[in-house]
Amino acid sequence: MSNTNKLLSNYFGKNEFVGSFQSYRDIKNPLSKNDCCFLGRSNVGKSSIINSITRKKNLAKTSKTPGRTQSINIFLINDQINLVDLPGYGYAKVSKVMRQNLETLIQEYVENQLKLIHAYILIDAKVGVKNSDIDMFDLLSESNRNFSIIFTKIDKCSRSYLDELEKSMKSLMKSYIKYFNQFFFTSSKKFEGIIDVQKDIYTLSKQL
Ligand code: GDP
């Protein structure tokens, strides 16, 4: 293992579940550390990537226990930065009212959480961008939030497909030039691209 990998492994290995909160107003953040948040459509692979980043098999499973899928789940990494797991959006199988509640929860957090310094939007590489993702890009940019896009499950896609995806997404991101930061191509299954995301979070955590 290289020194950088070892550093990241130690850094992200030290983490704790802070809590599960029903709304942004309920968040108790006694250490008042900065947040980076993870957003994405249901089933995008959010729990898997949080587990890969924190190198814990089941850290994000906590957020999947009944009653917690609709809340904001916070993990503190190395006492320095909060990794905030927001509920999955765009899930067709829940009622319209619940969908609206989840969207409100996400919106209130994004608009109001002063400690939020970066958002990662996860997109299933094979599924591509949906309108609900575009709504999130709009919400983030209207709230003056910097964001990056993490493509997930790239093990399911060919190199040429991913190149085309990147090209079309680059073009879409021209509309968000002020807030869009970068793309990450990841597979939790193959542990690809995870270190790049870790490096990015590590760098963010040094931001005061
Ligand atoms: P969440 O609902 O966004 O938290 O998504 P999960 O992490 O629970 O993953 C949803 C499904 O996608 C599960 O069946 C995972 O096994 C699968 N999955 C997650 N990440 C990957 C990946 O990198 N590659 C592949 N092939 N499947 C994945």
C-alpha cells in the first residue's frame, strides 16, 4: 500500500455515526465541523460508496434501517468533516406526499446548512442523468453550493460508453460552470475511483 493510500485508509477508518435527523433544524453538530453531502436517486449506490469510502462494510446500512431512509444521516470522519447522507430522491414507488416530503427535507438542508461546503451528486453511469438530477443541479447552483458528480457502477459500462457520457455531461455542465467542480468515475464493487473521492474529501476537510 502506498503512503497516500495508507494515510487515506487511516483517515477514513476513523469515523463515527453522529446521528439520524428528521430535518435540517434537528441536526446537532456540537463540533460544528464542515459538511460534505451525498445525494442521488434511490438505488444509485449511495450506501455502497459510503461504505467504500469509510472502508466499513456496514456503516451506511445504519441509514437503511427502517425509519432512517427518510432522514439525514451523519458520519463524522476523523473528527474533521461530516459526511452527510441525504435521502435518495426520485423513487417511483413511494407516494407523492412522501416524495415531496423528502424533496423538502433535501431542499431545506441544501438551502440552509451554513456548514455545507461541497455536495456530491451520484449518478448511475448506466442509467444516466434524469430530470430529478437536473432539479438537484439547479437547487445546488441556486443555493450557491459547489458540487461534483460521482458516476457509480462503472463496472457495468464500456470505456467508450463512459467517454461519450463524459462528453455529454461536460456539455450539460456548461450551464453550471460557476458551481460544478469535477467528475469522478467509480465502482464500489471493484473499488475503482474511490481513492479519488477520498482525496477530494480529505482536501475539503482541511478547508476552514
Ligand atoms: P442506495 O439505495 O443508493 O443506497 O444504493 P445501494 O448502495 O444500496 O446499491 C443499490 C444496488 O446497486 C445494490 O444492489 C448494490 O449491490 C448495487 N451496486 C452498488 N454499487 C455498485 C457498483 O459499483 N457496481 C455494481 N455492479 N453494482 C453496485
